[in-house]
Amino acid sequence: MFQTTVIEYVKPSDLKKDMNETFREKFPHIKLTLSKIRSLKREMRNLSEECNLEPVTVSMAYVYFEKLVLQGKLNKQNRKLCAGACVLLAAKISSDLRKHEVKHLIDKLEERFRFNRRDLIAFEFTVLVALELALYLPENQVLPHYRRLTQQS
């Protein structure tokens, strides 16, 4: 005798909608959808790869970004600046970047997220304050992201 299970097909758009609703119920203070947050993190990773940043740097940027998300600091207007500032801060703290490499990274951030570099530099301080200047992260916060990133590559 054969046993089978039939899993009903769900359209990806419905699945995405359900996932976002569940996220909104769990975190009502967060102004962005889960799919938008994931999309921003994907952009952060792609940009970091273009700029040859190490996976540990991307992992740190993710932690900074998620902390801002959980604090409810992100909204539709500042989400790209937040993502960009997190990448820039992580790169500055975890990499031994030369002046031209920082400039290249800022150029790429400006191009990818379509914001003005002046706004990014000003927002970098806002993010630093929101993170309470705590840029050195415990290993247990960075490691899960690092593992996921290195397994995807």
C-alpha cells in the first residue's frame, strides 16, 4: 500500500503575502515588510561582493541593519540610507580599507541605492548613534550570518 501526501500548490505571491502578514503581526512596530528587508539585505550582499568585501564584513552589516530594523528605526524613506550606512560602517570597522577603496565603496553605494553621498555621510552618524557606538559585535551575533553567507557562495 502506498502512502502519499498532497501538498496544495500555493502561488509565490500568496506565500509572500502570508509571510509578510505573519511578520507584521509579530513585529507591529516595524514599518517595512519582511520581503523588503530581505531584498535590502540581498542588495547589501551583492554590493559587498562587487567591492570584494569579506563575508564577515557583510555579516556585521546585517547585524547592524537588523538591530535598526528591530528598533523600528527603518521606514520607506530611510531604508536605503540605513542599508548603505551599515555596509559602510562594517567595512570601516572590519576591513583595512585604503582611502581610494572607501571612495569606491561610497561610489558603489550611491549608485546601487540611488542616494546622495552627502546624505549617506550624514546618516552614517545617525546610524552610529542608534547603534549606541557598539560596532564591535560579539561572535554569536555575527556567526549565523557568516555561516549562511559562506554556505551560499
